[in-house]
Amino acid sequence: MAKIVAQSDNIADAFYRLASESPDLCVYQQAVPNPSEPDAVRSKRSATFREVRGRVNKIARYLQSIGVLPGSRVAILSGTRPEWMEADIAILAVGGVSVSIYQSLPEDDVAYILYDSGSEVVIAENQEQVDKLLAICSTTSSIPGHEDREECQVEIALKKIISIEDVEDHDSVICLSELVSREEADTPEGLDSISRDELAALVYTSGTTGPPKGVMQTHGNHLSNVRQAFDSGLIDDSTSLCLFLPLAHSFAKLVGYLGFLTPCELRFPA
């Protein structure tokens, strides 16, 4: 593990290296509830690196097809689930910047983060989040001022909304199920041009004053955290980690990367 992370120039590169080395290794398991038997022991679905790599490649190719370029901001507005991590790796694989948004935030706060980050595309969890985004795009949003910017009224425009769950048809929305059912896609080119010092993520935190601030996190920041988690001796390649904290939070993302960049296996609740 330490060798792969140490040799990788960026997060996506580490993922693809491990996927090539151990394609049949399980990345995650997720509990699957049975609505007809809510009290029964839940079955599990699992995914190997080969399967996850295929999904990541298809998402990445679609992002490129709608104009996501190196440095483009792509937001994820969703609760914690495997698709969150797959989307994050796909964004990083094309050189984009992943912007985390808590799914519990109201429209005004979501609009602020979209505007402040410059997000062009949003990967949204379900109909509730899609409706929130469509409402934002159909009206003018009030953006609070801070030290470097006066309060202003803006119109938020998005290139596309990608819905993780199937939702009602809308010209601005495409469902993830459609993307991952398409023909196989190659690994994105240009991975070796993304350095450890480049911006990987913006994580918004309220701080102590004013509106939320976007914390800038590089590829190297996250790779170092993964390495240090192993160096601490608390985990090893055989560890299973239950991930339920919000992936919009930095610590939860560390746990997510431990599952997607190392042999550690993730366990997601339903």
C-alpha cells in the first residue's frame, strides 16, 4: 500500500495503480434493505476494483464530453454512499476539483457554495437534491459579502446535473444509471500531468466569521493522510472500515480514500 501511494502523483493515479495490480480485490460492500422484510438480516452488494474502475471511467468520459476540463469545479451534493466516492475519483481523474456540499443544506447555502466555488456541474443524490438545484437555477440568489467581495445578486447556471438515483426527466438532468450502462471507456489520459501540489478539493466550513470558506486541499494533502494512517499502525491492508460519516467532511473522505486507494475494504450502511 505505502509503495503505491508514495509512487503516485495524484489521487486518481493511486486508484488506477491499485485497480491494475489487484482488479479482483473488493473495494466496498453495502447493505441492501428489503422493504418487504425490514427486520430481516440485510444482504450485501459488493464491488471489485475492476467493476469500480469501469464505472469511474464512464463517469469521467461523460464529464469530459460536457466540457469539464482540468481545474473545473464539479460539486457533489449527496449523502454518504459508494457513488459519492466513484464520482469523486472520476472528477479527479480528468483534472477537475471536487466540491463537497452537505445534502442537508437549504437552497440559499447550496447556491452560495456553487457560486463561490465556481462549480459548473453537480452530481446530486436524488429527486430532493435535483429539485433544490433546479429551483436555484430558476431564480436569482442573494450572495452574502465577505472581506473580498460585496454582497450581490446572481443567477446560477449549471452545465448539467447528474443524478445518482433515477429521477423525473428534465433537460438539465442525466441519471447515473444511464452513464454507467454505456459502452466501456478507457482510463482518462493525462493522469501523469496532475501533480501532488495541484488542487483536488474544496471543502466548505463555516469557520468563525462570515459565510462558509472553501478549504483548499491538494492531492498531496490527501495522499499524505492516507500514508500517515498506515504509518500510525492503527490499520493495515486487512482492515475493514465502516463509513457512515458525511463524505462532505474531510475525515470521512480520508476513510473513503483508505478504501479506494488501498486494500482496506469499505463497508457502507444502506
